[in-house]
Amino acid sequence: MVMCQAEAIGIELARARIIVRGIVQGVGFRPFIYRLANDHELKGWVLNSTEGVVIEVEGPTKRLEEFIAGITLKAPPLAVIEKVEASFLPPVGYQSFIIQASQEQEDKFVLISPDICICPDCLRELFDPLDRRYRYPFINCTNCGPRFTIIKDIPYDRPKTTMAAFQMCPSCEEEYHNPSNRRFHAQPNGCPACGPRVWLVNGRTTNDSFAKGEAAVTMTRYLLSRGDIVAVKGVGGFHLACDATNSAAISLLRERKCRVNKPFAIMSLDCQAVEKYCHVSDGERQLLESPQRPIVLLRRRADSPIPALVAPGNSYLGVMLPYTPLHYLLLEERGDEADTLALVMTSGNMSEEPIAIGNEEALECLGPLADAFLLHDRDIHIRCDDSVTRVFDGKEAVIRRSRGYAPFPVRLNFEMRQVLACGAELKNAFCVTKENYVFLSQHIGDMENLETLSSFESGIEHFKRLFRVSPEVIAYDLHPEYLSTKHVLELRRSGAEQLSSRVEFVPVQHHHAHIASCMAENGVQEPIIGVAFDGTGYGEDGQIWGGEFLVCDFQHFERRAHLKYVVLPGGEAAIRKPYRMAISYLYNLPSALTGGLTLLDRIDPVELEIVRRQIKGRINSPLTSSCGRLFDAVSSVLGVCDVITYEGQAAIELEMLADDSVEDGYHWPLPRGKFPIAINQKPLLCGIIDDLKAGVPIAVISAKFHNAVAEMVSEMCCLIRERDGLSKVALSGGVFQNLYLLKRTLSQLQRKGFTPYIHHQVPCNDGGIALGQAVIANAKVTSLKLRRRSIYVLGGAG
Ligand SMILES: [Zn+2]
Ligand SMILES: [Zn+2]
């Protein structure tokens, strides 16, 4: 009727061809377009292509415009629209609106949705006794459920996921093909009749189940409530679960996992439960409840009923809310003795090995750790650990970017070559780039064993295939001993010659990569002052850097200043034993000052002598300018932490002690003179030791130390500004995970007129290195090619 009126009054008819790019597949986008077209009474079609969603609609131009505006305005909750391109053509007289079959094109790529937590509609069905999926642990729809971890290839269709193994029943099939249904083309769709199932085993084989379905869940709750440890298969891998309010269960888990102090993450039913043991701000609540469902670091309440054993020496707890239907079934309040305030949910692995994903694999490697296994038969194609994040200054600052985030890209404000950047050794994450997207991988882990290396290698192949990337540039860390570096060099050596002739291999300095990563995510390309503070990174002089002031852009960097080199006695041993760093720092101080320090009494005299000899003779002891090691040394001198059991422990415990009300710091004068400046830590150490001997509380000394570092950073930036005329400062490196330090450094810099940049989307630790490596390698190769071309032109002219 409306249509006829339009024609009658001479309104122009047209056909619009629209391409929508972004995360528009597997998020209910085509049914949404179908409904939107029907609402506007437009005819035509929609289809998924490897390029994005393509639509043709025809009708009166005014309605076409409303339709196009509606695409962005009314998009389904999980869609991320990057671009809507429309062109107008003469109408061809479509009679209806239909959803066409997918189209594939080999070289095109689409954005792939991360795994998303159960949506409110599915949650309602889960607990609705009248629903056919009542209490079904794998309930999902186009707005929620697993994605990245089950996708083998694109376009995202069921046969290319691990759901291919399940044949839909007639009811599910009906939903799947009905455009007005919430499960229209929901690839992981299933129900109790046709979909994946759970069962519980005691751990000898995968099929000796002693409970199935609902009974398995109930039994798991019972086992947990009596203090057992249960391995629970999730979305991106296994968790080891135990009751977070049961100290005995937690100690048992620590003992079996050989994890002495490293904090465990916990999961509670909802924010209301979390507020019983942590402070939750509005921003933190939003993150907890976000569809990504990360682990959020929250400040523990003084009266928290969660035992300190969950995160010893730490005033924060890593907390997440349930993200799968199965988690909800485990944590729901049934009013029985199995109800719990929180469950420990830690990665299902032995110390630093990759998280287990397969049923057989889990039984084998988690056998000694778990009393029972809650398994299911939906395969996990790609392992993906939980993400860790927090709120800083009202904004999110990611610490581990993994499930729920990967493989969503970081978007740059310029186009990139196709680059593979291999990342660092610890907290490895790699990336591939295409156009202006950087696809950062999920957390791969510490590259210290073959299992992690193989996860790294297969992950790279998967990303190359998913995003249709064939790298022309491969970026890697300078460190010759990194497994990722060895992998690249091996590739190059064994390297199919056609590969190496086409691919540029670019080594990148670790701290330059840190700063470039911070610049890239903040959209800064011009030269900047970079402050890179971390534990370990290979320097251009072969020493171990980590307290660096750089002036850099993407292509080049110059070292303007660094902490003065000290001996790292015994290399790796000094990282595990902060007291070795303390001895190294004290070595050059007058004995009148260091005499009488309790530290010296705590160390075995034989060991003390060995360390002194290592320092004196420089035996197996490289030099380091690491800021992380300075924190370690101070932590040990103060008696806070002499030996660590997880990375960063000494610095974290020192930070947790710092008295927030202390404003002043130690006098730490900077040397004037020629750049690069070596910053002598001696005055700082003297101040600390004087206070320690005078009986000043450790909390005050820790605070004054942090304040002195912040002050030193801003003073050094002033000296560099005088020389280079730069006033933008990027802060990066794992040391800046220290919020006490970060907060004070930022305020010092702002007070002195600098514009500081910090990380939000990617981690400031080594998990964010790959992004920096990629933009640096891209810039270097681009300039190299320009130079080669000009040489060629000159040569040709001669
Ligand atoms: Zn849903
Ligand atoms: Zn079914």
C-alpha cells in the first residue's frame, strides 16, 4: 500500500548494493538484515561473502536511506561494524527478500568474532523449566556462544567448525533455517537431543563415566563442596576448579600444581557475590559483566571471606563471572550445601605448559592434579586462556589479551604490509597484519617448552589461514636464545629458497618494540620519548636492558639514558632469587653502610661467597640495566621477598606494601653530561638503607622508593626534552603494571608539561610486544624498498 503511494506520487525507485564490513558473521547479522528489509518493505537479498555481508535492496530512495542508516543504528549486539559502503543502481524488479548461500573468494578475509559469554535470552531459557533446553549446558544462539575456539576456517559455517560432528535434530534444523528465529544460522546450535553432552569421569579413561548430563553437574558440585579438585572443560581449555572458600582444597591444588604463591583466579555467580569479598566500581562492574567476561583485578575487601591463600601477598583478586551455561549450572544457588560463594578456576595445566584442550590430553597431563574430570564432546580447535584486565583511571587496561578479545584486531590509522611478528619469550602472543588491522593472537604462554613452541607454530599457521595472510615481512626479537627467534632463524635457514627470497626478516630490539606498541595503539607516529621499564630484553650491545629511555619513531631508536649497568650474578638464577640482585647492588656500596643489614644474615654464607665471587669475576654473569631487577633488589633489601615463585612476585609484594599517603621520595640526582646517560642508582640505595637502619616502616620506604622512581623518570624526560625538543612520552614494559608507580609517574609527567601515553588495548608487558615488532618491521621494510628502488633508478640512469 505504502509502496503504491510512493510510486503514485512519483518517488524515485532505486537499487542499493551495500557491503558491510566488520564482525558481521556469526552474530545474527543476516536475519537482522532480513527483518530490517521487511520492516522497510524492501526487496532483494543478503549473503555472507569472504569480504563481509553483501546486500542488495530496492525500493523508494528515501526508504533505502533509512534502511542503510538502520544497519549501523540497530545492529545486533555482537556485531562490530567497521564500514558500510553503498552504491546506487537502477532497479531490477526483485519480488521478495531472501537470504542467499555464502560466497567464497580465496584472498578476501573477514573479521572473526571472539568467544562470547551466554546472552540474557539463552540464560533465561537455561533456567526455564518449560524450555526444551532447560538446564542444557551448551545452550547458545547467534548472539552468544563459542566462535574463535571452534572455527577451523572461514567463512564461518557449521561444516568448518568443530560442531560439524553433530547432526542437528529436526527442531534445531527448523530454528537454524528460520530467519525470524534467534538461532537462524547459529552454527553451534544444538539441544539435549542432538548437541554436545557432559559427563564426569574419575580420570582413568575418558569414557568410564560415573555420571552423565545433569547428574554429572550435580556430582561435580558435590565433589567441589567436599574439597575435591575437578578439571572442568570449558570454551578455550580446561580449568582446575576447587572451592575458593576452602583453604585445605586450595593448598592441595597449590601443592599438586607446584604453584606456591602465584594468584589463582576465582569465579562467582554474579556481582552481588563478588561484592562480598572485593570492592567493585562501576567501571569494574561493566568489565565483569561484559560479553568478553575477562578476569578483572579487583581490590580485596579487608573483611573478605576468601582465604589469603588464593592470592598470597596481594591486595587484589582476579575475579570473573560465569561465561558458559555449564559455569552457571555449577555456580547457581540451589539452597543446598554445595552452594559456594566462589570457585577457584585456574588454567588446566602443569606450571607453565599450555592449557589442556582435548579430553585424552587432559586426562594424561592433568591426571595427577584432578580428582575427577567434567568432560564434554564439543572439540576445542584453538586453545584460548582467560583474559586478564583491570580498570585504570576509569579506562580498561588489558594485562592478558586472550579469550573474548582475540582475534578481534587492533585497528591502526595507517595501512600495513602483511607482517608476521613473533612476539617475545615470556607471555608470548604473536600477530599477523593485513590492511590496517593487527590480529594479535591469544595468549600463547611462556616459550620455555616444546609444547608451547608447538602451540605457537600451529597458532601462526591458523592465523595465516583464517585471515588470508601470507607474510612478506617476518619480525622477531633480537635475542638469539628466544625460542621464537630460533624458530624464525630456522625457517630462514631451512627456508625454502623461494620463501626467503620473497620474505624480509627483520630483527627488532625488545624495548623499541615496547614503545612502538604503545605508540601504535595510541595512533602516534612522530618521534617520541619512550620509557621502557621491564625485567629482561636483549640490548644492541649484547647486555640485558630493561631501564631504558629512548627517543624513537617506528623506524629508528636512539638510547638517551638507562639505569647504570649492574652485574646479574648467575644470570637466570638472579631473576629467581632477588637476594642475588640485592647483593649485586650492595657490592659497590661502602661496607660501613651495608654492614648490619639483616639481608646478609638471611643468606647462607657459602652462597653469599659464591655470589660475591660471581660478581667480582663476572662469572656467568651478564650486565643489566633492568628496572625490574632494581625492584627485586629493593624488595629483598627490605626483607619483603628474597626468592620468587612466579614472575614479578618481589616487585608486586613491594608495591602492595607501599603506603599511599606518602608524598615524598628519595633524593636521586641525575648526572648531567653526554648522552646516553647512565643513571647511577647509588644515591637511591643509600637513602633506602639509611631509612631501613633508622627503623622507618617498610610501607613508607616502599612508597618513597616508588616516588623516587617516578620523579627520576620525569626529570630524565626533562633532560631529553631539552636535547630533542620532544614532549610526548610513551610508557611501556611490564614494570608499568605497577599501578602505584604508573599513577605517580603520570602525574609527575603531566605536572612538567608532558603528554604521556600508556597502554589500554594491548598489554604493557611482553604480551603486547608483537604489535610493536610489526609496525617497526613494516616501517623498516617500506623505507628499505624505497631506497632499493631509488638505487635501481639511479643505476638504470647511469
Ligand atoms: Zn544466546
Ligand atoms: Zn536439537
